[in-house]
Amino acid sequence: MLTKPLFTEVPHVPQDIVSTYQVERQISEKICAPLEIEDYGLQAMNDASPAKWHLGHVTWFCETFLLKSMSEGYSPVNPVYEYLFNSYYDGVGPQWTRAYRAHLSSPTVAEVYDFSTMVDRGMLDLVEETGPEGLPFLGALVTMGLNHEQQHQELLVTDIKYNLSVNSMRPAYHDTEIPESSSWAPLKWLPFEGVVVWTGHDRQGFAFDNEWPRHQTFVAPFKLAFRLTTNGEFIEFIDVGGYDRSDLWLSEGWKTAKKEGWGVPYTGSVWTGSGGFRRCRA
Ligand SMILES: [Fe+2]
């Protein structure tokens, strides 16, 4: 049991802890909804994780830092999950090697979803059992858990797309219409003067500790394009030999591009040339 808050101040307490928790947890499942069962276990490089692992890990996080810390006498759903789904948190215990997450055929996808259901049930019980005096602290912990969940939702999308990208069958994450090229205003660069600015979180609402402390910093004069780069401009860059012209690169990027043998945008095997990125599952 935690005996004192992790925070020096409680920055934000969700008005309705239960619905906030449920909505955020369901988003992780919705991200995985388009996947086939085989897709859940893919880990196409060491830095990517299988979707199944992400789902197990975010549930483990809620179990470890919410249920185990707040619910007296709580027993983990499966003690082995504490090892398999721990990540980076050395203070919590040993952990399964990151590069080998795809080696885990067990627990199955169904078992990971069961784990999630059991922990969510435990969370509802915990909220019900917590008296009014404990709710602000519980709310702060839930907020931390859900911010962690959101980080993994971004990783889920990134990793799913990468894991599917290395397959010559060109499986799509989901069906979407790719618009035909449209006309864009010519690129313009907007100048900005150098200035001293405040940066860092102002401690109003949740933030991770690496977003503090708030401090001033000098921003040198710069120019920023007034719109995003288009795929057409990327193709133009390739067609004019952009990957072979050192004058178009900063030195570190140029060195990396040569060392890694880059000849197309860093989308690895999904780049299909001027035909674009169109892919389909069948
Ligand atoms: Fe995490």
C-alpha cells in the first residue's frame, strides 16, 4: 500500500473517475479492433512491441500502480504477468527482455483481454470502496494511469503500422480512401524573430516529471513552412536525386543517410515508389 501521495500536489481529479477510466481503456481496444489474431503477436524490430504486449502492459500498469497500491489485500491476476508485462520499472522487479516480446505465445490474446476485464472490474470495486476522503488521491493515480495508457495508444498505432509494413502482402491496418492529389498553394517560409520564451509544464493539470520544471530558453531566429510537406514534394525530392545531394542535408543527417543506405523516405519497405503507399489486405 502507498502511504503517501506520489505527487506534491494533486493537479487534476477527474470529475467522474469511472467513466473517464472506462472511456480511455476502451480506446486501446478500439485501436486493436481492426487486427487479425495473428497481427497481435508481431514484433518486426526490437524497438517495436506486439499489440498484445502493449495491451497486457497497460493493464499491468493499472494493476501494479492502482490496484496493488490502493486495494488492501489485492492479489495479482497472474504473478507471471508481473514479470512479462513489466517494462523499465526496475524498482518493481525483473522483466522479460524487450526484444523477445514476440516469443510469448502465452498468454494468448484472449487471456490478455481477460486480464484487462478482471483489472477493470477490480478498479470499479476500488472506486466504490474508496471513501470521499480517498477519492482525490485515487483520482490523481487514475489520471497518471490513463496518461500512461495514452502514451501506449500512440505506440500501439506506431508499432502496428510498422509491424504490418514489413510484409510483402501489404496488409493494411484499416481500410481508408487515399485522396487523389489535389492542388496545394506553393510552399512559403514564414520568418520568426529570435525570442526568449517560457517552456515546460505550468503544473496546472497532469504532466510527467520530465515535462518540468518550467523555465526560460532562447529561441534563435528561424523560418517555418506555412503548411505541411506533401507526398508529391517528397517524390520530387527523390526524383531530383535528393538522397545523393549533400547540399540538401545537415551533416549529421547526411552521414546517417549514407551509413544506413537511405534512398527513399524512412518508411522502409512500405515505400512503393511514385505509385505512393496504397496497400490492401487481400
Ligand atoms: Fe509503459
